[in-house]
Amino acid sequence: MSARDAVALEPVIGLEVHVQLRTARKLFCGDSTRFGAEPNTNVCPLCLGLPGALPVVNGEAVELAVRAALGFGCEIHETSIFARKNYFYPDLPKGYQISQFDRPLATNGVFEIQGEDGPATIRIRRIHLEEDAGKSVHDRFDSATAVDLNRAGVPLVEIVSEPDLKTPADARVYLLGLKRLLEYLDISDCNMEEGSLRVDANVSVRPVGTDALNTKTELKNLNTFSGVEKALNREIVRQMEVVRAGGTVAHMTLLWDAARGEVRPMRAKEESHDYRYFPEPDLPPLVVTDALVESVRAELPEFPEARRTRFIEAYGLPAYDAEVLTASRPVADFYEAVALLLPDPKVAANWVMGPVLQEANERGVTLAHFPVSPEGLAELVKLVENGTVSGSIGKKVLAKMIESGQRAPQIVAAEGLAQVSDVDRLEVWVLEAIEENAEEAERYREGEKKLVGFFMGQVMRKSGGKADPKRVGTLLAEWAAGK
Ligand code: ADP
Ligand code: MG
């Protein structure tokens, strides 16, 4: 074994996250930002790069960017400068992207995560405003690539971390937390399928115990957080092999191929001087006054941590429930809407944490798009709480509500699912169960109490789950006592 083999290596990770701000209009013109419009319909001379068209900054986008900067505890600079980032690409008709370079909107933030080794503080290097580019579309025509400029000029913030992340798993935790915060603060819809949140991951390796920042590579095309984690794992293994073999890591941009689980070189990494940044001559410096910052601060929505505490205090929820129910904003919103419609917030919590999240996960939807409304769920829960249907039937009704779009009372009535409490009908099932299982019945009567569960099961099966378990219990006890 050579000396080199003995050196333990560790990864160093820094993330650049592009987030689309949820404005109705683009960053420098009045075009709509709506996703899914016919290609090249949300465009104007400015997005098309026609000479003479001048940009005007969208104040709402600036406020959302300030909100993001406050969310990550950044210093916000009163004056920041838009800059041209020059490069050639078919989806960039102007030949440059308007971004911010050496004087960004905000710097020096922090973000806390629960990492693999406990709590960790990830420093945020900067948050700046920039416009998005258009999109090359490769799957519309057989032999040609098309360009859709609807996205050109859509407002983004780029959130750049310091290289403080220690593992791919921590990178994923960071991204989940970042997305959660952006959703809570209503800055972005963070819809990754629609490209509202995109991640570039930078990674290098170094000997454990040093602070070296060695040459890094940058991974692109990361469409999911688990993809980020997997791609980083692959790339770290690759870099460690290079270093252990005595080589050096080349400064490169790599593409993640999720289908193959591989990273592929895309290009030699460009340096910032390659972009020939210079201040945007068509825009004045961006001025964010203290008054603006304070008005944005005064209207900040509730942070995830505050909401968790409030769920514990206002609804009397256990800490665990509050944690699960605030894990994402859609879940918290859904829960809270249900809780306000029901007398017992804990009952609401059990339904949302149990059957609702289970159905949502199985169907791959978030609670923002759950097919049953909070009102619809509350109506169902009331039927269970007042004994009209049993809990297990209630869960089946929920599934049917999702499939049919019908309301709970309709389904219960149409399918005859109401719980049977009528003693005459229950007695028939109980006596049948006893006759069919004479041996168990004998043992039960002689005092083997636990057989009550067996008979309960028999009666439930006969009744299709509709027998009122309390009354069945009473009937069984009476029979055993010889009444
Ligand atoms: P570039 O100019 O290549 O974009 P930056 O210095 O601007 O590089 O950093 C971009 C991102 O890369 C940041 O998130 C930063 O934390 C991360 N980063 C910088 N150096 C390293 C390194 N040696 N290893 C891992 N990540 C790094
Ligand atoms: Mg970069």
C-alpha cells in the first residue's frame, strides 16, 4: 500500500439553486410567465432580443427576491448592479443574460440543517436576481431542435451556498429545507417538473482534516433531489479514484444521466472571465431602500419553525405530529384547513398524517393537488366520529372519494356502508360465527377471553366491516355469560 492510499478523503459540496419567482410577469417586460402556454406566445421585442427594446425592472420580483434574502438571513445591499453575462446559445437571442455579478442584491446569509452528524450551519454566499433563458426543445420535431422563448426573461433568484456541505445526503437535506422555506415564504411554487427550481452541484474532494478547496466539478441536469444525491455520490467516487490513482481532478462541467446513473463530461468548465460580464447599460443600479426592506420584513409569511411551534401550542399536537404536519407547506395548509372544520385537532392530525398522506404518496401527488378538499375530508371524518361508518370503512370511503370525486355521504348512502348497530341484525352474525366455530366458542365460554378478537373478526367479515364493534363486543360478552 502506498502512502497515498492511506489518506482518507472527504467530499466538499456547494450548491447553486435557481428558483423561479412566482410573479405573473417577466423580470424586465410585461409578458406573462405562465407555464405551458403555446411556444413563443409569451414574447415581445425584448424577449426576442430585437434592437431598441429596453428593460424595466419588475418591482414585485424585486420584493420577492428581498423576501428570499430575508428568509436566508442575508445582508441586503441598498445598491446592486445588473450585469450582462455574455454567451452564445440558440435559446438566448440577445446574446447575453441579464444577471448580477460583482454587486449582487444580497450576501452572507445562513441556513441551518439537521445533517447526518447533527445540526450544521450552511453559509449562503449570495442571492441575486437574474432572468431565465429560453428553452431548446428536442422532442417536438424529428430532425430539428426547436426554440421556445416563453421562458426567456422569467425572473429567477440564484441562491449560492458556500462549500459547507459535507455529504450528498446533507445536500439533499439542505435542498429539502430550502424548498420548504421558499414555499412557506410564498416566493416560488418550487415545481421541479416545470423547472421552477433547478440545482447545479459543485463538488471536490480533500484529505480529511484539511481546509483545502481543491479543483471542483460542476454537475448539471439534476432534476430531482434524490438525483442530486445520487449524482454527487457517483462523482465523489470518481474523484476519489482519480486522486488515489495519483491523478488530478479536471475542472469540468458534467451532466447527470439519471436513466443510466452516470455522470458524463459536458464541457471544460468556463471561468467567469469567459462571460465578459459588464454592467447592464440599459438599467440603472437597483436601489432597495431600508423602507422597502422593512415593509417586506413586516409582511413576511410564517416561517416553518414558527408554524411548527404554533401547531403545538394552538392545536395541542404532540411534537412529532407538528413536525410531520409542517414538513411541507401544502401539508401544513391542508392540515390547518381540516383542523379548523373539526372539533378535535388531534383527530384531524391523525387523518392527515395517516390515510391522507398515504393516499397522496401512493398516487404521487402533493397535498397542494390532493383530489379531496379539506371540506370533503372533514365531512368524511365527521361520519366516522359520529359512528355512521367505522374507521376502516372510512379509509375505504376516502379512496372511493378520490376515485369518483363524490362526497362521503353520497358514497356511504349509495354503497350501503353505514355501520350496522341494529341488535337483531348483529345477533344473526354473532350466532352464525359461534355455530360455525363450535370449538372456539366452547373455549371462549370457558373463559379464554382473548378469543373475543377472533369472533370480532368473524363478525366483521360477515358484515363487510360494517358491524358496530362496541355492540358486537357486548353481544359476545352476553353470550359467554350465558345470557
Ligand atoms: P464558479 O465560478 O465556478 O461558479 P464559484 O466560486 O462561484 O465557482 O462557486 C460556485 C459554487 O461552487 C458555490 O456554491 C461554491 O460553494 C461551490 N464551490 C466553490 N469551490 C468549491 C470547491 N472547491 N469544492 C466544492 N464546491 C465549491
Ligand atoms: Mg457558478
